[in-house]
Amino acid sequence: MDKLDTATVIPAADLAATSTAAVNGPEDTPLDWDAIDWRDQEESVRRLRQRIFTASQAGDLKRVRNLQKLMLRSWSNTLVSVRRVTEINAGRKTAGIDGQVVLTAWGKAELAHRVQHRASPGTARPVKRMYIPKPGGKRRPLGIPVILDRVEQARVSQALEEWEARFEPKSYGFRPGRSCQDAIAAIYWTAKGSKARRRWVLDADLAAAFDRIDHDHLLQQLGTFPARGKIGQWLRAGVVEEGRFTPTEEGTPQGGVISPVLLNIALHGMEMAAGVRYRQTGRRAGDTMPGSPLLVRYADDLVAPCHSREQAEQVKARLAEWLRPKGLIFNEDKTRVVHLEEGCDFLGFTIRRYHGKLLIKPSREAVRRIRNRMRAEVRSLHGANAAPPMRWARRAARWPWGSRC
């Protein structure tokens, strides 16, 4: 076992007296994980992200690349990435194929040191296949990277900030400061009122989008990004399921820290492909032009409000052609063209026009899931303290206005 392995298996109580690890800085001073000023480290990363964003907006590619390299070397980025993977992410206690998780202060300090100062990034290791339940009795496959690859992915994802300056305005999934509620609001402001003209909707879902993305097409979109080669390694690292290795020739595994931003990069340009046109000048710059469809996307779910059934069918045909070289297709079982009076479900909400008014409310399926969850919580009490389930029930009752994503 190397140093990191030892750090991950020693109980936290045994390490309470020594939560520092040596760092090969200018003075080789030890790192006290519990004494780190996280506000300062987060601010340092935020400022560098902002510089990348600004340079990208200005079209200064050389400066963007130099700043990205600086982000990939940043000690603050390493610390923030280790904290994100070991303290914040929901899967922090789930191990990859190496069986390692890092939960102690000493282990986190040593992990940060190891990531920052190793001579080369090393070869990406295969992900561990796991499954989580989906509605309808199906299972969603996840790919869990080893802890070192997770931290590296978090570091690299910070350097991809240039894409935030380029992403389309109605893309809401996996983006900072954006949520499901923002996506629903975009539809509301388009479809509300008696004068709303976009009353036909393409309600679409992509089939296994994470698992089908074409690697070569995605890497081509990344251009000269400094960590492009490393991303290629992660994409082709393979999967281990029940001890058997399977190579990965397509897709980016759900469960990887960097996978959401890679999906957004792969789907960038969808609005243009659908024929969406925005006003470029004047007081209403940024609004869609008259006669143009609208496209609102959250990850691999999308709706496209259109002026007619024919326009909605045209949008679907254009998108199907645009998706094909990316390795993606529509899930035909969940893709349809409907009138708003019939209504459609999007992100757990039902959107429908009724007697001239636009109604947006939790969908039947979403309400059913909440009821089932509450029923299971109550049945699991067996006379125990009811406070935690009751707190969850109060959050569920506020669900339409709370944070679903």
C-alpha cells in the first residue's frame, strides 16, 4: 500500500492528532487541511474562471489557452477540486475499482499533494459500473472513476470555463447559476398569455445520451484545449463490471465529474441546428425573432415551442440529422409533437394551456414518486424518531418551488 492507500483506511480517530501532510512547496511546509481558508481558495479559482470567461468572450484564443494552463497548474484549483470530490459530491463515499475513498483530513491533504506534484498525470483507470433505479423499473448505469481521476476531472472541468461564454442562452442543465426552474420560466414567458403564438411543442428526449456520444466528434470540438489528451484517456478508459473489463468505444460515463460539461459541449449548437434565431441589436436584442422556434434544453431533455405542427416536425428532422454524426438519436418512445392544449411533461412539470391560460404544475408521475417516497419513509420508521422524515415531507410539499435539480 502506498501513502494514499494507508491514509484512506486508517480510522479518523487515529489521525485526529495529525491532520497535516507534507507539501513540496518552496519551503516544504506541511498542509493543515482543517486550517485552509476555503473562501480565499474558492475566490482565487473564481477569479481565474472569470478571466478565462472574459478572454473567451473577447475571442482571444491564445490568452484563453494560457489561462487554462494556469488553471490546470493552480494549487487553489487542486485544493478546491479535492474538497469537491471528498466532501461535497454525493458520491464521495463511493469507491472506484481501487476500493479507495478519502474521508480523513490527513488523507485529503495527502491526496492534494499527490495530485499537484506527481511528475505526470498518469494513465486513466477504468470506471466501476454501478446501477441506480429509474422510474418504470429500469436502471441507470453509472461509471465511478477512481479517486485520483475524479480529482483530475474536477480540476480539468474548471479550465473548461471558456465554454460558459459560448453555450447557448436556453441551455440550463449542469451550468452554474442555472436550474430546472429557470428552464421552466423560459417556457412560461414564451407560452403565457392569449397572444402567445408558439402553441405547438416538440417534446423530445435523447436515447442514452451519455452512453452514445461519439468520442472523435467530441474531442474535435475541444480543439486545442490543453487537457484534450487526458479527456480522451478518460473517455476510452473502459468499464469494469463484476470483475470483467469492457473497452469503451463511445459515450462518457455518468458518474464522472467531468461528464456533464462534456455532454453540454457535445450538444452545443443545437439551437442553431433547430433554426432558432435571435435579435442581435436594438432594445430587444437577445429575444427570439418573429417566426423563429424556441428550444429549451436541460441536459438531454428538451422542448421546442413552435408556431405550427409543420414547424415542429421540421425542427425534429433538422435535429435528428444534426445529432447523427454525434452518435445520438431521439428516444422515439418519449419524443412527440403536441399542442399545448394537450400538454407535455418537462423536468417533472406538466405544461398545458387550459381555457386560454398557461398552467404549470407538478406532473402526475412526479407526484406519484413523491408519494411513494413518503410512504416508504413512514413505513421505515417502526416507532423511531419521525423528525427527519417530517423535515423531508415539508421539503417535498414545497417541491414545485424548491430545487429539484
